[in-house]
Amino acid sequence: MASRALRLLSDWAFTALKLSEIELWTHVDNAASRTVAELARFRGAPDGDQQRTVKRQVWRIVGYIRPAPGCAT
């Protein structure tokens, strides 16, 4: 259900906002969010992997990207 919602929202954003790509990030250990992203047609973007400080803790973040249909990114 969440993957379908993310996919539909992304499809709408590409059309309505004329986006060429959408990026998102999730905590490296958040398997559920990573699965949602992958099922919603996002692919891993190693260039987006990073560390962020959240509430004084360093989190490892995994980046994902989804190019607009017909765009190669």
C-alpha cells in the first residue's frame, strides 16, 4: 500500500510539477522504508548515501532516486 502511494504521488509530481527526477533518503537500517522505495520504482543512488546528525546522533542515510518516465538519469 505504501509503495503504491509513493509511486502514484511520484507519477503525479512528474506530471504536475514537471520534475526530471525525485530523490529520497532513509535510514540504512529501516528495511521497511527501503523496500517501499524499491517497490515504488526508486533505485539506490550511492552518491546520495551520507551521514546526518539527528537529535545529536549520527545516522547513516541511504539515497534513492527515481527518474521521470522517459528520462535517463
